[in-house]
Amino acid sequence: MRIGFDIMGGDFAPTASIQGLLKVLPELAAEETVVLIGPETVIKEALVLQGADPSRFDIVHAPEIIEMGEHPTKALAQKPNSSISVGFQLLKEGKIDAFASAGNTGAMMVGALFSVKTIEGISRPCISTILPKINGKVGVLLDVGANADVKPEHLNQFALLGSVYAESVLQIAKPKIGLLNLGEEEGKGTIVLQGAYPLLKENKHLHFAGNIEGRDLFNDKADVIVCDGYVGNVVLKLCENFYELLLQQNIKNDYFDRYNYEMYGGMPILGVNAPVIIGHGISNALAFKNMLLQARGMVLSGLVDKIKNKLV
């Protein structure tokens, strides 16, 4: 297995990304390799500063960097030698099995769509995130930002993607699907939600639990919670802020500590033909370590093939 890692992604690169790499190495098997993508000289200098021997690592030279504020499509076209562009080219050519970056989110999304492309039968890929449950388990929320406007059939596909991810990667048996809505009764919500409900109910691949409200996000009513990217992103940012507010108040809470993004490392793009992980721009060493472990888990689970089998 070869995991492509954008060393220049994130606000604290390359120091934090290299530190995360060195943290994850003891947990990888001998046949599992992390391919470092970025300016070769910068990567080697960062490795030396952390006491590592550059000759031990597989480095792919990518001299350009896509900055956070750049337009995704223009940047990918104008910077073919950027770490993100090169990473996706390697993924497209099958030279790496997964690609992870904490760089420009839009560029990662566009790069995935135009390189490895969408799985046949999926009209729109989406981004998912982990939801900590009050009972100690975890759930999945999707979409959290890729698709602000959706149609009922998109939500039905998001549910399928989330269900396979929950079962394959998170080891949740027969994950229950919930449609995030403003009421539990069938027929509630917008026209899109009303249209999605019967599709989810009739989908033979899903264990549909019905509509759920915001108060049910963290209980056991649903394992996979489906919504459009606009609503999902608001929920995601709110959850992240719970943790930050408690830190500011010097309050220690075991449950809310699980809202720390560092524990999960990144968010997978689901619905494309290879594992792609988007990390938080402020990722530190622990976040990078867990991002790489998540990419590894997606490869080992055979997630993409399992999604394709559900679409047959």
C-alpha cells in the first residue's frame, strides 16, 4: 500500500506534516509506505530538522504550492506541478492507493472529480465527518460542505455512501440512516426532504430510521445522518466550536473532548474512485497522523469496491 501525503498542505506545513508522518510510521506495516509530495529540498530539510534520514523516504518532487485563498480550478490548471496536482496525478496513474492533504479544500474536491473521477452511478460525491455519540460510539454526518444545493436523489446516494463507509471503515453493523429534518413525521420539511424520504424508505440497501431532528444528532437514533452540504457544514462548525468554547473556559469534559478534530484527522470525499482525505487547515502533528491512518483504513477496507458493488 502506498499513501500519497501532501507535505505542504495546512497552515503549519511542513513542520506539522513531517511530525505527523514520524508519529504514524511505527503503526504502519512493512509493506505500507507513505509517499511524500512537495518541494524535495523543503521536505528533506524538514526531515533533517526532525532528526529523520531523508534517504529512508519516498519523495516525489512538486515545487509549486496551491495556497488556501486561490481559486481551485484555476490553481490546478495554472500549477500542474503543485503538491495537490501531482498527488492526484499519482492517484490517477495508480502509483499511490490514497491521497491525503490539509491544503485547499476546493482544490482537493475539484482534483478528485477531474482525476480519479466519480464512481459510475454516483451523480455527486460528498464530504463526510464523524459525529461523537453520547454512548461512546460514533456516527457519520454527510454532506458537510461539497453540495449546498441538492435533489432528493442526491440525498439517497449520500445515504448509501455513508452507510458503506460506516459499515466498512467504522465497523458499524447495519448502520441506521436518519434524514435530518425539522420534524420526525413523514411529510415534514422542504420539497427536497419530502422527496428524499420515500427514496430512502424504499432503498433496499439501507436501514432507514426516518426523519431525525437536531436533538437526535448525538444519540443512538441514527448512525448515518444525511443532509445537504449547507446544513451539514453549519452543524460541523457548531460542533467544532463546542470544543473550542470549553477550552476557552478551561472546562475538561471527556465527551466534548471527542469533538477535537485532531482525533479524526480529516474528512473523506466519498463517491470518487479512490480514497481521498481532506484535512483541517490548522492540522497539527496528531491530526496528520490520524489523517494518514484514516486513509490507510479506507484502503484496507476496500471501501471503493464495496460502494461499486452496492450500485450494481
